[in-house]
Amino acid sequence: MAKENAMSAGTAAAETGRAQGSKRKLVGVVIGDKMDKTRVVVVTRRLAHAKYGKYMTRRAKYKAHDEKNEYRVGDRVEIVESRPLSREKRWRVERLLERPQEA
């Protein structure tokens, strides 16, 4: 029976197209830093409309964990999927990609 469960888990990973242990990574901009150890990151992507072919912009907001409170609004960061950390937090800020120049 345990062998069947292991086999079904392996096929589930094959169906999703991701190897076991691989995590999704997204690039976005921090738009909120008012919470303790949490950053709100907006991820923008462009895709073509299925029927008309016109390009559309789609945005999604993710709450990401920032242990040291080091990222600020405007920073471009990479976030990585993780275990559930709170009710809405399923992502972790992996690294800083770009910090805007201050005047």
C-alpha cells in the first residue's frame, strides 16, 4: 500500500510538470512594507488575449516573508514559493534584484 502511495505521488509531480522539491520563483516590486516581517509584492505579467491577440497586463499581489525587514517599497525582488507561514503568506523574499535610486 505504501508503494502505491509513493507511485501516485510521483505521477502527480510528473503531471504538474515540476520535479519534486522545485519551487516557483517570481519577480516583482515591493508595494507594501507596513507589516512586520511581511512585504506585499506585485507581480506583473503580459499575455496575449486568446481570441484577439492584443497584449494585456495582469497583476497579482503576493504576501512574502522578509525575516530581517530589509526590503523597502520600490525594491525589485525575487520571491520563492514556500510552506504556509500564515493565513495568506505562502511566499518568501529570496533576494534583492534592484533598488531604485534616491534623489
